[in-house]
Amino acid sequence: NKNKVLFLATNQIRAKMDGYGNPETTGGGYSAKHSVSTRLEVRPGPAAERIKDSYGNIIGTQVYVQTTKNRFASPYKKASFKFIYGKGIDKVDDIILMATNLGIVEKNGAWYQYGDVKLQGLDQIREKVEQSPEFLEEIKNKVTDIIGKDWAKEGKDA
């Protein structure tokens, strides 16, 4: 804690050959499982949940994360997010989802409305954000005002 060091190790899941218990195991024995403070299991979503643009090209995937070990908080928490290839986590989707849940953005079917701006689908919202990034920044500021400033500490581009 005082040195503010993060050690990140990745490992892959392999199939066990003995047939008892969970058929998946991680390579490297038990030392990695017992010595770490937090373990996350990251899996891509099924092919049906791939993210496509308006032309039908696959541009990303839904990713599911579960904590399998956590010494700092309760384990087995689950999260999911959209991952856009070449860009990373889809921040537009996350902010619009939070704004919709908080009532800042109204959703009716596939239509999203913020003030007098009415757009159909997340693709049109992404296009609007590319044209004017202040649109998303304004929504993010309203979300931050409601849920607290700690959420937005990650940086200006979050």
C-alpha cells in the first residue's frame, strides 16, 4: 500500500483430465491461486452478443467478469461491459446506461431522448458523441452529480 505497486498476472484456463470436480483449472499449480489478493475471471460473451455497427460488421463483444477471490471485499460479484475492438471498454454505453437508470436520459424502445435531442439506438448516440464530445460530457456531469464525484476520478476521458 505505501509503495502503490500493482502486480498484474494473467493466466489461462485449461481442461482437467481427471474428470472430478470442475472441468476447468489454471496452469501453474496452486501457488498463484493462494498468493494473490484478488482473482478475476474474464470471459467473452456468446457469439450472439457480438457488437455490430450499422453495416453489420463486428466491432466488439460483451465481456463478463466475476471475482473468484477477493480479500478486500465480498467475492463472486459479477459485472459485464461492452468491449470495442481497438478502443477498449465502451464508455458511451456505460454512461448512457447509467444515465438511463438514473432518469437523466429517457429510453422508449430503441429511442433515447436527452432534452430535445432524440436518437435511435446506441450507434446514433456514438455518432453524435464523435461529432460533439461535449454532449456525452454534459450527460456524464449530470450522472456524476447524482452518484458522487468518486466515480469520475479515473480521468477526463472516462
